[in-house]
Amino acid sequence: MESCLSQSCGSAVQGSPLIFHQLIQTLLVSQCALGNPEDYPRSRVPEILENPDSFDFIIVGGGTAGCALASRLSENENWRVLLIEAGDYPSALSDVPGLVLLLQGSPEDYSYDLEHQDGICQGAACKWAKGKVLGGSSVLNAMIHVHGNDRDFDTWEKLGNDGWSFQDVLPYFKKSENYPPEFISKFSDKFVGSNGQINIRDYNYSTSDFQNIILEAVREKGIPILDYINGDEYIGFARVQGSIDKGRRVNAAKAYLSPVKDRKNLFVATSTRADRILMEGNKAVGIRATFPGDKSVDLKASKEVIISAGSVATPQVLMLSGIGPKEHLEEFGIPCVADLPVGKNLQDHLIWMGTQLEFSNESSVMKTALDFMDSTYEYLMHTKGEFTHTGGTDLLGFVNLEDPTSRYPNIQFHHAHLPKGDTLKMQVVAQAMGFDQDLQVELVRLAAISDTVMMAPTVLNPRSRGEIKLRSTSPKDPVRIWANYLENDEDRVELLRAVGFLKGLEETEAFKKLGIKLRHLEINGCKGIEPQSMEYWECNMRHTSGTLYHPVGTARMGPPGDPAAVVDPKLKVQGVLGLRIVDASVMPKITSGNTNSPTLMIAEKGADLIKREWITRNEL
């Protein structure tokens, strides 16, 4: 792929018969259209190094929030905006939705290891994927676009964050979104936007019609089938839309930076690491960054430094700069500028991948390498087929298994269907989840003999809290991450209720007529436990659960004087001048769903807060 991008696509094949030559040229041109760096702003490192003191705003982190923020702030042509990203440009692979899991462990992924925790990730490697690339984790995620519910944001406001209620933040969700006209005409634009930067579309391919069977089953159980997910009904199953368009991923860099890539006042530095914030007393005045070639340079910001490095890297940059828990900083000899609970309040959605169903499908046909080649051709030539889809994740279910009368869910289900014989995809899933070798072999064996239906539950509002700490004073070293999954026993109890729900689906006519049953996995650590007992399911859960890639909360937002808060409701770091945080780390509580859309909302609102303040200052 890279060799294709480094040459003229049209001259890549010589001396072939005309038709074959044209076919190969067409395939190469289609291939070259994926992951093209020319779609993005060029890296302006030489100009940046020539004038390191010339910026109004420096944004650290070119992920979901950073890209949106850089685009919005650079709308003011009088402001010189610098965006620093440690990664490079998105690869061709990242443009293809169906290859999403192959990005884990790639050069575009930080692939963090978690600290060991008893009772979870047993016999498996607990890893967190995080985008090391322009566009950040929006380049690695499953593209699912979910707001959460009104209670999420009204709770933020009740915690003292004025201006962050659902009615306050809804306009910023809508500002980021570009839903298609046909969606708006059918459902209205009351809760979603149609003129924003990020295209939100239906997934245009499904591996089977199995979603209809699940919908039929839950309908039998009296659970609503929703027309769409981002409305004012929060309980139910629905097909959702994603940040995908014409069969290709729409990452935040492509959505927000590509349309403005030639702005003269927008400076982007890729492959550049922010090492620490430069302080003058209690005021942030710039950053120290390491550019390609290990060149360390101090960069100055005349207005603000904005940290948008995400819930893992943001606390690292802050703590290396003396902003964090004083006692922890003293362990490393870092002078404390502001004693704040940075790195605490870590929350994530834990997904349980061991709740699988199976049935015998005699009509399934084993996939071959030729099928894979056919799918590749269909995608490159027509942008159609199974590679335009992430594998069934567009069907979501939101239920409350504790209080069926509530309008708010406590469990979310993600779904995927693997037809019998799709062993390659099962292998990719098992490896991405970090399952041990024996369990991978078991899953592949079962995939070869029966259809697999994954109905993976997650606790939407976990009570457990983790923490991020420094490993050393070197910005090269990854932080230490304690996820503390299931530390609060109520999370465990809540997640186990999903078993009863799935057993209830077994009794529906929709499942009975196909013989769909919960699958028993032979797990080394669970041998000797009675199959289908709750003891077995808890053991299963502790071996097959892992991250849903939604870490938030490590620089919590709260009112002035709140001892648990790092930033105030205007996203300013408490006790520090000239410094804000704009990313998912500011969430006081995790939202009830996938977190990319709320992160975009935070960036849109953060941009408006910054603009409003500096325009008002200039007017004064």
C-alpha cells in the first residue's frame, strides 16, 4: 500500500494486455485513494521551528477533540493555531471499516497495558487501544454515533457544572453532525444536526439478516424497537448510524481538518510529542515538544495552552508539568504547581464478550481465501460489500435489567453475527480481545461448526473508579493504568443480570425455531464448574471481559472549590492561568453509550467558550 502511495498510481503496471492493464490500474488508483496524506493538512514543522513564539493557541493532541477544536479556533483568521500530534497520518487500512480490529497493535495504536488486577482479565491480556495518529481514536473506533441520554448531562449540571445540562449541550451535538436529508425529513432535526462537520450515515451492508431475528426476539419480550437511537426514548433496540460515508470511515481529522487544510493560520505538527507544559509561576505560557529527529523545542502561546490528549495522555502531560496530586508528584521529584486530583476518577465501559449464542446453520458455506479476494475487489472497485461494515455493531440494545419501568438503561448490548465457517474473523476478534491461546483455539473451533451470535453486555454507569499514575519522569514511558473493573460489587451484579436476559431470549419463538442457545465455552480457569450455573457465568465474565475503549474522567470537571475537580465548567484548570483541558477526560461521569460523539460535543462547546472569552476581552 505504501509503495502505491509513493509513486504515480497510473504508471505502476507496464506491459500488460490492455484490459488487464486497465483493471490493475483501476484497482491501484482505488487503493491509492485510501489513506492519502494529501487529504489532510500538511505538517508544517519547518515553519513552526522558525517561529516558535508566534502562536495564539497551542493544542496538544490531534485526536477527536483536538481536531475539532483546531478547526473551530482557526475560523478566526487573526488567531494562529498550532495543533501537535504524536502520531502520523491515518493509514489506508484505517479507511476501511471492515478492517477495524486489525488496527489494534498497529503503529497507529498506543496499545497500553493495564496494571494487573485480581478477578478480571484472567488468562487474558488487558490492553487499551488508543489512537497514535492524526484523528486519534476516531481512526481506530467502531464509528458508532451515540449521544447518551438527557439524565447523563443533567447529572453533570447537578454536580455543579453550570451550562452542561442536556438542553445546554444538545446544540453542540447538533453542531458537529451532518445527518443526511432523508433522515431529517423522516425523523426531524430536533435531536440531531444536518449542517455539521462529521457525516453520520447508515451502514450500507450487513453480513446477514440475523439482526431481524434479534429484533423479533426482543419484541416478543416487550422491548421497544426504536426508529433511531439519538432521540428522547432511551430503552430499546435499534440500528444506529455511524461516522461513515460511502463505505469509508470518517475520522475526526478528515471531518474537521480536511476541509480547512489550506488555512494559513492553522499549523499542524505530526510525529511531534508534547513533553510538558511551560509554566511561569501559575501561568501556562507554552509547551516543550520533541520534533522529528529528537529535536526538543520550546513553543509559546500568547493566549492559551489547551490539552486535548485524551483520558490517558492528558493526565500524563499535566503531571509531568507539576499539575496533579502533590504526594504522587513528590515521588518523582516533580515540583507541584497545582495540587489537583489528576488521573483519578477514571471510568470505562467493560464489555463482556463471553456471552455468545450458537445455532446450527446448515446453509452456511465455509469462507475461502477466494471469497476474501472477491470482497477486496468489490470494496476497491465499488466501495460495497462486507468491508464497508464493522461486522454487525450497528445494532445496539439499551435495557434496564434492574428496573424494567425506568426510561433509562443500565445495560447496553453490542451485537455481531459470524456465520459458520467464518473462522478468520473469529480469530481476529479473539486476538483483539487479548484472549489466551487456548481460548482462541476454542472459539475458532466452535466458529467452524456453528453460527456464532455475540450479544455482549456492558454496564453503562459503572460505579468502579480507576486511576492513572506516572511510571517515570520521561514522557517516552507509558503511564500506569489501574482500570479497577468490577471493584464495586454492584457492577458485577448488574453485569451478571445479562445472563438472565439472554436466557429469556432463548425462550422466544424467534430463537426457538432456529435452536439458538447460550454457548458454553471451555475456559481453563472455569473447568469443573457446573455449566450454565451462575458460578460458571461469573467465572466466564472474569476471563472474557475487557475494555470497550471508552476511558473518561481523569481530569474531572466541577465547580470552583470542588476537591474532586481538575477543571471548572469553562474547562479551565483550577488554580492555573492560561490552561484548559478539552477532551473526554473532563467528563465527571461517563455517558450512557459510546463516547466519541460526546467528546465531539465537548470540543464544540469548548471552542465556543474560548471564542466567547477572547472576543469579549478584545472588545473590552
